[in-house]
Amino acid sequence: MMSSQKGNVARSRPQKHQNTFSFKNDKFDKSVQTKKINAKLHDGVCQRCKEVLEWRVKYSKYKPLTKPKKCVKCLQKTVKDSYHIMCRSCACQLEVCAKCGKKEDVVIPFNKEPEKVENGENNQNSNPRRSCKIKEDSTDDSELGTDLDDGDDSAHVD
């Protein structure tokens, strides 16, 4: 009865069994769903929420949504990510974490196409609406200027 006594948390010995190898969520489950879950990029969330989602994926606790959920801001069924309370557009506009809704620093900003990580910069320059945060650098302005100049040169050549 002493072990279940409230506040009796002091322990005098180490744990009896130590794990010899870490848990692997795809060791026996080689399904397509598990591969998709493992490959998913958790974007638009704060650091703590990102760690929570990564833990869920690592220990096979992550359950993907079967149908979109209702957003707490716009009240439309537009939330497509599990454990999120806001849709991408609302979280983008308010600059908050899409999972907890707090004004934390978003670790990875939303991109419309997370699969194309290598070409992400090119997509942002061509269409600024694709990413949540538009970077206003001098490089973007100069590249846009060169695109316009190229169009002008072709017009002069014709």
C-alpha cells in the first residue's frame, strides 16, 4: 500500500528491465499509410507541437484524418491535418500555430506543395500566394525585375 500512497515517488533502485533496441514503427507495418505518415512534413506549427506530432508518428500513435475537420476560426470544414484546430489559411493570416492556436514562433511555415522542397524557392518567386510568409528580399525584387526585362527584350526582338 505504500507504493500507491500519494506523494510517495522516491525510488531507491533503477528500473528492472532496460530496452535493448528502440521501437521502430515500420518494423512490422509496411503499409502505404505508415509510409505516408512517416514522410509527412509537420509545417505551420510551433516547436512544442512539432515535437508532439513527431512523437506520435515515432510511436505509431498518429492517426490521419479520414475527412476534413471544422476550423475554429472560419467554421468551414477545411482542416485536413490531424490534431490541428485551424485550417492553413486562417493560421497563416493570424500567424499562429495551427495545432494549439498560440502566437508561438512557427518553425516551418506553410507551403502549398511540401513535396517539392528543392524547388520551394523557385515556386515562391513565381507565385507568392503559394507560401504563407512572403519574403521581401532584394533578391526577389531583382529576379522579378529580370523576368520583366526578359519579356521586354523578347518584345524588342520581335
